[in-house]
Amino acid sequence: MTTPRICIVGGGVLGAAVAYHLCEAGCTNIVIVERTGIACGASGRAGGFLAKNWSDSKSVGQLSTASFLLHEKVAEKLRQEYNIDVMYRRVTTLNISLKEKTTTTPQRKSDTLPKWVTGDVFKEEILGTEATTAQVHPGLLTNGLVRVVESKGGRVLIGKANGFLFETITTHTEKDHHHQTAPVQASKLLLENQDPVEADIFILTLGPWTYQAATWFKDSVSFKPNISRQLDCIQGLKAHSIVFKGNQPTEPYAFFLNYVTSANGIIDPEIYPRPNGDIYVCGFGEQTTQNLPDDANHVSINETSCDKLKEIAIHVSSTLKDANVEVRQACYLPISPDGIPLIGKLYGLENVYIATGHSCWGILNSLETGHQLAQLIINGQVSPILNTCDPARFSKGS
């Protein structure tokens, strides 16, 4: 039996996860087309926090719960079978409150905090235990999944996708509601200054750059205007992060902060110690936009935001005062209008699928998204999760 030729456009964690699960199911004729490099966007710059049961939506909650459990299984398989360490571990997650300015001498309020938290924490709350929260290094995970795909015959192609060639399935005689012969399918992915990629199935995992693909359909399939609306609805949300390097505390904790500024405002950065001694700190999201640079490595950095993250981290732990901030960075997260991911077949096309719009939970939900999409492609299996995340809900611009 000949396996389908599959082209995945986008080399972030979602593209890697879909490719991995397709390979696990025996579909190894895969090419991942990536403009810049594997995990060059949020998939290489995110914190990698995982929560089992933090979603308010039932179906998305099922996605998160299943993906949370899958992270541990996949991390163990990567370690045992491929000698790939993705820094997965369970963690205790705390919400801690501090004031930017205090006139009192810092005093420890609780023995439950790790000793390296030296700031004057006036309130703390357990948000998750090791049964419900964990962490992973997203860059290592994404690259690890791609390594597995490559080991099974898949390949990565660096190139800029800029459109599709389409064809109508002429053996189909029914008419769709636009009174055109249906269905339509993509036949080739067009690349700038390179030969096109022919495939039987195309999967768009473009993250916050998804909106840029809307023009591929507006011009080429004029009688299917609703296709582009499923892509053009995605925007990017910029967030900043820094990484302290080397010989820092490695206890399995994650911290969500309520940081009271001197102007009595509250900001909410997050701090994640990693098993290798790094300390990852993130925060300061900006307005959503569709004005993204073409190259994920050229996302502009607000140095003031990075400086503030460093200041807050040192306030939380004075041990960081002399630590080296090796990484200062920003990335964009893909945001959907209703806060629910888009996972499934694009309405109006027979062989183009999409996975995007996961916001800050892209790393968490990546593995189960890959599994769900692989099952849809291979077996036509539509779960309640996919019903909720169906891209067709935006096909009429609603």
C-alpha cells in the first residue's frame, strides 16, 4: 500500500508533533517546509509550562488533559529509544505576590517556598502539584520530534512558501453552494526561487504567520472566498523573555507572580527554573497584530521589557543578582478570535489541513493536536475536540 505524500508547512512544535504522529502511524513520506529554521519562533522561545486541567472549555480541556499525559510518554520514549532529553519533569506551581517597593526588611513568610526565593512574598497559593503541572524545553522537544521524523525517512526543506496550485476533481459532478464543480484540492506548494512541492496532503502549521497564507486562497480559488477567512482570523501576540544561565536553583517549581508596582499596578510575569540550571522568565505581552516580520529570528525586542523582567527576577531571588542573562528575546503567539485553536480540514478544500491558534498553550496542546490531526487524516476520525476546534466556524467570517 502506497502511503500518501504529506507536506507540512511550518517547522514549529505543532508541525513537528503532527509529523511525529503521522510517522508513528506509518506515514513517513513527509516533508516539513520551514522558512527560517526548526523551532525558530515561539517553539524555541517559550517557557514550556504544562498544565493538566486549567482550561475552562470542556473540549479544549480534554485536549489539554490528553496532551499533558502524552508529554510524559513521549518524553520517556524520546529518551529511551532515541537518547533525546527534552528536560521534561513534573513541577509544583505557585502563585506568589510581591511588592516592587517595600519599607520592611524581607522576611520569609512560609517554609513551603524554596530557599532561593529571598523576596518579601506577602501571599502565596499552590496552583498545581506534580500531579497536575509539569515543564518541558520546547526547543528541545520540537527538534527532537523532527529528528525522529527524519530518522524514519522524512525531511526538512528550508524555503519560503508563497502559494498553492489547485485542481478540481473532475470525476465529481455535484455542485457546492457556490454553484461550482466540487471538490477542489491543492496539488503543489509553491516556493520562492525553488521547485514546488507536490503532495497528496498539505498541513498548515504556520502559527501567528497563518494570516499570511490567506492570500494564497483569495487569488487562486476565487469561488471559495470562505477559505481565506479561516486563516485571516489569526493574529500574533508578542511576549518577551530572558534566560539566566548556569548554576542556578534547579528545584522543580514554576512561579506565577502578582507583582505590585510602585504605582500600585499589577504585572504578572512567570519564572521557570529548568533542570539544567537555567532560569527562564517571561511576560509583557503586547497588542495583537498581523504586522509580523517575515523572519522569526528578526522579531524586535523591547529592551525595557527585558530589563524589567531581570529586575523582577532578582527581586524574587537575590541569588540571580550576579547571574548572566544570556538570552533576551521576543516571540509571537498565535491568537484566534474566540480563544479556541483551529484544528482540522480547511472548509472548502479536500486535502488541506490546519493547526494553529493555540495562544500560550501551544507547547502544552501540541502533542495531542498532532495525534488528533493524524487520526483525522489517516482514519477520518472526528472527535468532540475536533468538532470544537473545526476551522469552518470562521468560514463565513463569524
